[in-house]
Amino acid sequence: VQLQASGGGLVQPGGSLRLSCTASGRILSSGIMGWFRQAPGKDREFVSAIRWGYGTTTYADSVKGRFTISRDRAENTAYLQMNSLKPEDAAVYYCTFGSTWPPNRYWGQGTQVTVSS
């Protein structure tokens, strides 16, 4: 499985971005696609995940109510809609995929999100 993330950029606090992650290879319906992030000097942390078949979702407490994960199975693409962005959301965001929890078996290349005025 190969993952290609895109959609990062510079946004002002309170703004929005949508990240995309397109997967190639064999994507099992039982698999889980996730997003992790890592800010400078901090540990990598879980952000959100979605079960590829059922579409059930989970979020870190820090992003609940602001971020929404979704997927388009026909396009093998997952999305992370990020609203009400805060400076502390700034990080490199990685999409991941795995057959079990946590979904960290495969990693994309990362996309930079900068939140600054």
C-alpha cells in the first residue's frame, strides 16, 4: 500500500484546510485509515481514523468537533476536513493505513500544515 497525502498549507487561525490521502494497492475493507501529526519538538500523535468498510470514525480529544474524517472508497481516498484551526494544530500531517489498531502499518510522506497570522 502506498499513500499520497496532499492539501497542506498556510492558514490563519480560525481558518480551514482539507487534507487528502489517496491510497494505491490493496485496500481491505477491514482496514483502517488514519491521520497522525507531528509538531517540531513534539511526539507524533494520533489525530483521527476511519474504518474503511464501515466508515466508523474516531478522533483525538484535541480535534473533536473541529475535524472531520471521511473517505471515498471508489477513489481510494480519505479526507481530513480541518475547521477552526489553531496555532497548536500546526504540524506535519501523515496519513496512515493498517489492518489493525493502531493504523500505523503504512505511512504517507506527510504534508505540512502551518497555522499563523
